[in-house]
Amino acid sequence: MDGHDPIPHPGTITTPTGARALVEALRLHGVDTIFGIPGTHNLAIYEELDRAGVHCVTPRHEQGAGYAADGYARVTGRPGVVVTTTGPGVVNAATALGQAYSDSSPILLISPGVPTGHPRDGRGYLHESRDQSRAIDALCAWSHRVTTVREIPAAVARAFGRFAEGRPRPVHIEIPFDLLDLKGPVKIVPPYRITRREPDPKALDVAAGLLRTARRPGFVLGGGAQCPGERPPGEDEPPVGRLTMRLAERLGARVVTTVNGKGAVPESHPLALGTTLHLAAVRRWLAACDVVLAVGTELGPADLWDDEFALSGRLVRIDIDPGQMHGDHVADVAIVADAELAVRGLAERLDRQGVVPRPRRERDAGIGHGAEFDELTRRWSGQLAALRRALPKESVVVGDNSMCVYHGALVGMPMDPPGRFLFPTGFGTLGFALPAAIGAKLGRPGVPVVALAGDGAFQFSLQELATAVELQLSLPVVVFANGGFGEIREEMRERGMRPVAVDLHAPDFPALAVAYGARGRAVKTPGELEDAVAEALRTPVPTVIVVPEEE
């Protein structure tokens, strides 16, 4: 601890500085990596992080810090922690918090604030804003400004308790600048144990009865069915996905996933429809199901690409968030519980009731793989096939909000667990792929990671190449270049208008990569792309691979 005596056994009253109390609380909650940028007001925090041996990752923009923390959280199952300075540092991270809120990612943003005695009414204090905490509170689960050193470890415990107890969403702790160097009595205690929320047995009985008698059952799995992080040896699938497929096989039910649910079940399974909810044929199938089991999903317009979608059958919802039971699609049977415990309970009931496995309905056999599917993926089919050949099965694929991803890789790169697919759904930000891939690579250093982006999205965060070079990450960054914002260009043409402000000058991306200390390569054929990605995975710095894309 570089001259600092360690804080005594948890529970002992001590008088550390606010910064030290913060870092000790973080360490007790298992934090060994943070993402952020030092600034005038957070130097005391960085001093203690360094003394505690916490790995401090420095992206080139606080938004990149937030995306990296998000990628880290998604692949490890542990909260990602961001440290910024006051004012612009916090606001720069706000977009990443909005994305994490939409996608239920556990991110803890820690920032200083103006001192406790400051009136916060425009006195010209450095980085001052009208109300930093309230501004961020509008974008995350909650934002709390502490008022004493004693409050700091309690706020950290509250944040980690919130991540473990229910739907994980980002939170913000603001610490007045003067408290960071102020000493005060503190009681730092270890994390309290959160028990998993058990399902209501009566609700499980009713749900099992509906599924047992269903003639056209269908399952939808969302991000709440994912199980990030390491799994026991020999267990390839997330437990929720494995149990759900067992149910599906017994009932002859087809299974579709949302974008955030991609990878929860093996997409090669004959009952799996992949991530195809945005296809009209799949929505028609789902609407016609007499019983739908939805696990860990909002079933929102961003999942369905349809604001008016309606179910005709009965809906069984399993979700840790009770608010989802009365969302756009009201549950007929509401099971507010841990997804794994709830699905396991359903499987056990159907086993006891001796439900005989049913064959798949033949008329459902071609859903999701017809003309609509081919039309969406045709533009990228050769390149996506090359990526599949080049990437090991366990790879993490991080996509940006680009056409090559949501029209291409989303359906054209089927994944089997333990593959991961990270994508900024809902809030729909740009610039996510590269920094989130950095966070994912740091979270799972032994697993191959690839970032996919269009040239427009890539330019939102390309400065993070410097971060990846600094960290010596083997990271292929595949950029599909169409000279601008291709989706918006197409929408303008569909409106009958002339494309305006969507054609972008693109730099020489390979040369730019080299200037950052990375590798760069332009490819023209799927074979060249396959070779380039395979080589990039063996290279100890990131590689930008540019693929020209026809309109």
C-alpha cells in the first residue's frame, strides 16, 4: 500500500480520507479495474487507486470510458466502474450511461462534485454546472451526491446491492471535491449477500399448465436470459438458455431471441430462429402463437422494429423487473423472479407431469430463412461467412449501430454459446464498438474479440485506437465503408428527398491506424478479409481492416 497501513478488519471505525474510503469500499466489492481520465478534481481518487493496485485504463474520451466499462460488464457479469472529473467529464460519459440503462448493464460512474459549501448557483467554480447529479439522474437508475465521508462506503454498497438485487442498470455517485481529502469516521463493511429472487410456485403452476396445453407455443429470450462471465468446465450454454431449450424440445416450441439475447441459446439448434424478431415473417409467427413465454425481455419496439405489434395468445413473462409485467405487452401470468430459477421451476413441473416431447410443426420450419432474410443479408453474406471462418467459436463480436451489423451480422452471423454478441440496442448510440471491444478484451483477455462498425460509426470513437495500442490488444476492427451514414441516406431516398448531410469524407483508415501505432489493411474479397482477421488475432496491437461496401 506504499506506506499506507491497510484499513483494519471490515466493520472497524476508522478515519481515512474520503478518497481512501471510496477505494477501500471498491476493493471490498471486487473492483480491480476502472476506466476513466484523471482531472484536477479527482486526483485524490487516482492517488488511492494507484496505492491499492487497481488497474486504471485511460480511454481518450469519457464516453469511451463508459462504453469500455459496458463491454467489460457484459462479458464478465461484474459491474464496470468509470471515474471522471467534474462537469464535462461527467457529461461526456452521459451517452454511455444512457446506453447502459437501455441495455441493463451494471455501470458505476464515480465523479467529484463542487465542494459541500458551494451554493451551486453559477459562481464560476471550475467545471461547475447547475446540478450535475440531477442531470445524470435523468439517464440512470439513480444518482446520489454524498454529504459526508461516512456516506461514501454506504453509497458504494448501495450501488453494488442494486446491481445484484434486480435489473442491473447504471448508477452515479457524486463526491464533493473537498470530501476526497477530508478525514472522517467511516465503517467499511464487506458486501452483503443478495439472495436470488424465488418464483411464486402458484404462478409457475399456472404457467406450466398453459404451456402443457398450448398448441402453438413460442419462446422469446432477451438480455435477461444471458449469463455473462466464466462458466463451469464443459458447460457451453448459459443455464437459462439450456433449460429453455429443454422446455422447447419438450413442447415443440420455436425459440427466438432479441438482440441482447443473441447467444443465450445455440442458433444452430433446429428449434432456434436466431435473432430475427425484426423480420415480418417471424413477427407474424409470434403473433399467431397461442402461448408465448418471454424471458428477460421488454418486447419493446426496439426489439421488434414495430411500434404496433400485438400478440393474440396468452403471455407468460419471466422477469426480475416487476415493471415489465405491465409494459407494452401485459402479462397473463407474471413471474417476477430470477430467470434461471423460474425456467428451472417450469421444466421441473412439466417433467413431473410427464409431458411427452412434441415434434416441431412442419409449417413453422422455414420461419426466418426466406426471401426477407436473404434480402437483408445478401450485401454482406460473403464477408460474414469469411468472419465466421476466421473467428474461433468462443469469440466475442462487438457491433456498432451500423447497417453491416443490424442488417448483416445480427442475422448473418449465427452464434452458439459461449459466443458473445454485444450491441447497443434501444438507446441506439454510435461509436460503441471499438471502446466496448476494448472493455470486453480486458474482461476476458483469453478470448478473441472483434469489433464491427460502419465508417460513420467508427469515426465517433476512432481515437480509442490509441488506448488499444497502449494496452497491446490483439483486436481486429473491421470497418465497412460506404462513405457516410448509409441507413439515413436510404431513409431519405425512401422519403423521396435528396440525401442531405449524410455523405462523409473518410480518411485513409489503414494509414490512420498506422499513425496510431496500430496495423491497417484494406481488403476487397472475402478471402482477403478472412486472412486479415486471422492475422489480426495473432498481432499484439489492434488492426483496422477496411471493407468497401456497395450501396
